[in-house]
Amino acid sequence: MKVITLREGKERSLLRRHPWVFQGSVAKGGGDPGETVRVQSHDGKFLAWAAFSPSSQIRVRAWSFDEAERIDAAFFAGRVRAAVALRRRLGIDSNGVRLIHGEADGLPGLIVDQYDDVLSAQFLSAGTERWKDAIADALVAETGCPYLYERSDSGVRGLEGLPPVTGWLRHPDGPHRATAVTIHENGWKLTLDVAEGHKTGYYLDQRDNRGLFARLVRQLDCRSVLNCYSYTGGFSVAALAGGASEVISVDSSAPALARANAHVTLNGYEASAHVALDADVNGTLRRFIQEGKRFDAIVLDPPKFAPSAAHADRASRAYKDINRLAFKLLNPGGLLLTFSCSGGIGAELFHKIVAGAAMDAAIDGYLLQRLEATADHPTTLTFPEGEYLKGLAIVRKA
Ligand code: SAH
């Protein structure tokens, strides 16, 4: 068994059950990529069993803080079982569910979403790469889903020294299943393709917020809706479900917009009620202001502007900019749902940024609700970094 010894004082975060050890905290020891190592304090006390990542700044990711535990196939089966059991207890009314949410489920670097009978997984760390077979077997056994597609094509794999990998990882014999899937969410039908969609195929973390948006659009009688960074139009379908008559989806991905158009008719709405704009959001907001357009409801759900705290300054300006523009386009009494999925921007800071943007646009608003990711993307008490998605539902003062 290989041993990693930490520098004096650097045991504190593992003692608080935070699962990461950075390169600078390691005094000595090493291992092969993903190899299980024993992590100990400078004076030899056991701290954790962990996966070693020789090329990552996060050198060690803890599997277990229990010295008696063995890291083997049964260990992964147990972790997968517990994660799946939690999702069942949550009673999620959709067949699109996040089953494994990395660190929160005790499986650092592993993301697994279930879309109907297909599992879509990202193995993002050296440890999960090494245990891929055992994890894949456990996923199929614990869920009963026969199909498992791998989407390990995220850029973060590069930091681990891992190449991108995609394709079927588990597939029963017989004709090949298509990678296209239809899920239901909030009573709507949504399609995705696990081979071609963003991340694992869809953004399940916004499920509840899309449901809330539909309810608020109806409640506040919003007719014209602008859905910025729409991807495949989940919030646009929500707007139509809420009674909106004129919905614009803006995204820079043409395939995503084609799907957004298809989702409108698939759910029984008039194609003419929806316009898909293949364009940059910032430029589009500016153009709409110049044209004097106004909306009853706007959604801003941009990609991660700040992957880490180091990017927070530039990202803050970018968030403030789009929020200021959106406020200017909002009718009095109108609704803004605004989000940040940047780990580097905390909820407090995001609130400040949005408040500053409203101030610059010379308007005030009621904060209806603070928003977060759905419960199948849990955070834990020991891993605050897991809290990435934050949002605000705001009604402009008349
Ligand atoms: N709201 C969506 C998820 C949005 S993900 C949902 O509920 O499913 C962020 C989206 O922003 C992606 O679809 C990406 O293509 C798009 N995007 C990124 N940069 C953009 C830009 N500058 N202008 C327009 N769209 C952009």
C-alpha cells in the first residue's frame, strides 16, 4: 500500500472530511494515476483512503475516512446504492434524474445522469477512471438500466492527464440502442441525445426552476418572454406552459435551438409562438434595447463565467453587464429569473452583482425567491464547493 504523508498542519481539511488535498500539502509519497493510497498526517496518523492524481493540482481525492474500509468493487457498489436510494426517496417526478453528483455522493469526479433507460456518465478524475469497470457494473446492477453511455469529454479531464473518451460503456447484446432519449419533466416532453448534448445531454439541475418559471409566468400573466442561453428551450417550453404567447430563445448553439423549436410543437404549442435566435446574448440584449423591445419575463442562465474564484472579478463584470441589460428590457411588473452556475461566485456575491446591475439600470425589484439546483444535485455540509448553482427570481417594481 502506497502512503502519502502530509505536511504538518495540512491534515485539518481531511479531519473536517473535506475530500481534497492540494499538491502543496503533500510532504512525500506518490502513486500511479488513480491508485488507492493511504493518506496520513506528518506524524503517521491515518486520515483517509484516497485516489492519487499525479498530474492534478488536486493531488488526492478521498474515498473514505474509515480506516477499516477497503476500496474495492463492493465499496463502489455501496456508494452507488446509497446515491440511488437517496434519489428514490426524493420522489422526483421525472425520468431524468442526476444519480451521482460527485463529491456529495462520496464519489469525487463521477457524474451520472439517468435519462429514461439510459445512464450517461462522466469519469472526470484519475480515481474514477481507474475504477471505471467496477463503477459501470455497479451502476447497471443498482439501477436496472441496461444502457450506459460514457461522456468523458469534459475539459477538466485534461487537468488529470486523461484523454477524452466517449461511447457506449455498457450495452446489452442485440441491436444498438439509439443515443436519442425522450424524458418527461414538469409534465412536458423533452428530447436529448446523450452522444451529442452538452455535458451528459441535458441540464437537469434547473428542473424545479423551470417548473417554478411556468407557475410564475401564469401567476404574473407574462405574455412576452425572452429566454437567454436557452440551450434546448426548457425554460421556453415552461413559458408556453405558463401561457406566454410570444417566446424568444437565444443561444449560440444551432443544434440546441433546432431542438428548442422541436420541443415547442412536441408539447402541443404553436410553432409561431416561438422564435429561436442563433446569436450572442450580450449583443442581442443590446440590439433589443436599441429597438425599444420590452418583455414581461426574462431568463438569464449563462454558462459558467467563473470556473474558480480566480476568475471572479472578470466574471462579476460579465454577470453585471447582462443583468443590467436584462433589467432595461423588463416591463414594469415583469419577472427576471437570473442564474450563475459559477463555483467561483458565491450566492452573496451574486446577489450583490444583480443588485448593482438593477441600480445601474435605475430600477428596483422585489426578490421573490432565491433559487438553487434541484435536490438530486445535493450539496453536503463538508463540501461547500459543491454549491455551484444560485439564482434569483425578481419582479420589477411597477
Ligand atoms: N437554460 C438551459 C441551460 C443553459 S446552458 C436549460 O434550462 O436547459 C448555457 C447555454 O448558453 C448553452 O446552451 C450554450 O450554448 C449557451 N451559450 C454560451 N455562451 C453563449 C453566448 N455568448 N451567447 C448565447 N448563448 C451562449
